[in-house]
Amino acid sequence: MSRRQQVVYLTAAWCLSYPDEELVGRVPLMRAALAEFRGAVQDFAEVLDQLESMPQMDLQAYYVREFDLSKRHALHLSYWTDGDTRRRGEVLGNFKNTYRQSDILVDTRGELPDYLPMVLEYAATVDLAAGRELLIRYRPSLEMLRLGLLRDGLPHTRVLQAVCATLPGKSPADEQAVMRMAGYGPPTEAVGLDPYDPRLLPVKGP
């Protein structure tokens, strides 16, 4: 099971990353790795097909539009839980501390440490248990992202489904169910956000 989880996490990390030439070149490797496990490729097939069939400039413009510019598809896990609050700096520090506890130096490549592809790659290649703990702790963020992708009809929806399927329990059916999963209550120290903004989901402490 752990080997399948590692393959799912690393493939998901790459499928959710900026599609440069190197990433597109990894598509055959991703297909081969997923083919080791029955049914695994199905959740990734549409994104992999897109990576292989679209011109690279179109792929990159699509990615920027849907992930870099759209808050509905934010890939930073603490965006959904802390938004623009004073607590977020502490939360990002907790991600860094988790990475530092491993024996391998984690290169953040200029990204914030809660960037989902980075968390997934960490779980897949450095410390599966610690990476899964982060994913479980931020399960509400994963589910809110999944629902946003589903609502907008992006093929990456099934990538998130595949990740969530590796975690305990079933995925909530809607945003209200996600908030119930998270034990939602009015957040504090919000800057310019409505108290019930879905970006401000509570999470369990480290």
C-alpha cells in the first residue's frame, strides 16, 4: 500500500505543478509507474492526456489562469485555513519545521512550504508518514480545492480525488460538509475576510 501511495502522491505532485518541458517529458514515466497498480492511472489519465496533447504555451497559460490567478483553485494548503491572518506565518513555520526534521534538505524552489505539490513530493520521496500527517491535518483544504476544481470542470478534480482516497474516511459531498468535518467556527484575526469565508477553515494543531 505504501508504494502505491508514494506513486499516487508523486504523480499528483507533478500533475499539479507548472507544466514546463521537463514535466511534460515525465508523462511516460508517470504512466508506467501508475500502470503497476490496478486502476491507478484512471484518475490521472485526463491530465496526462492534456499534458501530451496541448501545445506547451497553451498548457502554461491554462495553468497560470486556473491555478496561479484563480483563488478557487489555490494550491497553498494554509490559504484555505488561515487566509490573510497573523496566524499564517506560524503555520508556514510549522511546515518548514516538518521538513527540517527529515534527513534530506527540502528545496522549496521559491514556493511557500504549504504548496501542495511540495507537500505531496515530500510525502512521496522523503517521509511518507510525516507527509501523510500534513495531508490529513489539512484534509479540509484538500477537499475545498477538490470541490472548486469539480465545480469548474477541471480534469485535476480526479487527481485530488486520488489523493483524498488515500486518507482516512470518505470525502465530504459539499462545502458545508467540509466545514462540519473541520469543526468549523468563526475564525479570529481575519484581515478583510468575512467570518465564514471558506478559506478560513480550522485545523488541528501540530
